[in-house]
Amino acid sequence: MNKLIFTTSWDDGYPLDKKLLSFLIKYNIKGTFYIPLQNKERQVMKRNYIKKIYSLGMEIGSHTLTHPILTKIDENQAQHELIESKKKLEEIIKKPVISFCYPKGKANPNLLNLVKKAGYKLARSTVLFHTNLKFDPFYAYYNSFFQTFLFVLFETTN
Ligand SMILES: [Zn+2]
């Protein structure tokens, strides 16, 4: 029998997501919160709140350290953003962080490899919601009309 898994995901760790959290808990809905540790453009929730979200049964995913557009920075910086954000979130929640979300949904094939090398098991785009029950874990949909990735969801096979 196939099992349908329903989850939601929320990006940026904005402090007002506290309201959202109470809604998810009220209706018993799981969510992944993709949180950057800093963001020049907007506030991010404090570390003790990240811990609290996790303790309430939600998943914490990485959304980089500083929320740069990864396709616009060099490979070493991108690698640093991927590895250090994972490490810092793991220090906060004391559990492995396996999911990653690309800031502004921007990714390319090289970034997919960097995400995999950094130890994530899953990554997704933020550009548009698009999902497919059957997908190649390392295949990203590319929509030539929008000139951007619509779907960057993959899972390692190990
Ligand atoms: Zn974001």
C-alpha cells in the first residue's frame, strides 16, 4: 500500500512564523522550517525559538548562513554557506539537519552537487510550488519560460 505523506514548508524563519506554528500545531500538520542564521533583508527568529519549533515536532532545515543567492557567489563561499549553516543548526537542535532550501529558489547543477556533498538528503527550490511523486533525486526541472528552476527537489539514494 502506498503511503501519502503530507507536509508543509516555510522559509526564512521570520519571527511572525510563531503564529503559523500555533496553527500547524492546532491542526496537527507537520512543517519544515528552512531558517537562515542571518538575513540582511529581514529579521530571523532567535536560536531558542528554533529549538522550540524543533521540540514541538517540526523539522528544521537549512536556508544557508546569510541567505545569499547561491548562484551569484563563488563555489567556496557557497560551500561555506551550506556546511556552516548545517553545523550551526545542528548545534542548536542537537540533531542532524538533512533538508536544505535554496534562497530565492536559485540553483544550478553544480549547487546540487555541493548540497549533496555537504551531507543533505533533500533540497528544494522556493520559486514555485511544484512537486512530482516520481522524481529523479538529482534531476532538477528547468522551465525555459521563467528561466529558472521550478523544481529542485532531490533525495540521495543512500
Ligand atoms: Zn529565503
